[in-house]
Amino acid sequence: MGKRRFEKMKERRQSIANERMRILLDMAERSALDGDLEHASRYASLARRIGMRYNVRMPRGHKLAICKKCDSYILSSRTARVRLTGKRLTRQCLKCGSYYRVPLKGRRGETG
């Protein structure tokens, strides 16, 4: 049996939301590289809100580029402090001071 109308519409809304999130995050990256961090943070905040509204995951690679606490766009060395501590990547947002730790697994040269 085929999908019902609501399920088709939901998938269509989610695909449109995903496309809009990608566009906004690309605009945020371009703005941040040009030095306009206020617009970059605004674009990142809008992309995150669209994702929450339509229950869509953040595109791969862009998830670490947004601070979870203050919704600002994180650009390494300009708006964040990045450190490698043990087996973790640690990022500190310079706007709000929150930390985000990512475990590094599958590093080369490790045994067992």
C-alpha cells in the first residue's frame, strides 16, 4: 500500500527544510569568512530553528559549527578556541564560554 498524503507532505516539508538549512549554513560560512560574524550567527540560528521546527537533523559537517548554548556560528580561531586533549577535541565558544567535547575514535596508530 502506498504512503498516505500526510506522510508524503511531511517528507516534502522535511526535504525543503533540509535544503533551506544547507543554504543558510553556506551563507553563514561565507559571512564568517568575510568577517561579518553577526550575520553568520543569525543565519546559523535560523538554520537551527528550521531544523527544530521540522524535526530535521543538521547537515553533516555543520553540526559542530554552531554553539548549542548561544546559537552563534563557530569559526575556529576567530570565535572558538580549539584544543586536542587526550582522545578528545575540545571547543570553547568565545562568546558564551561553553565547552563542546568530541571523542576522537579510530585514530591512526592506535592499537586495541
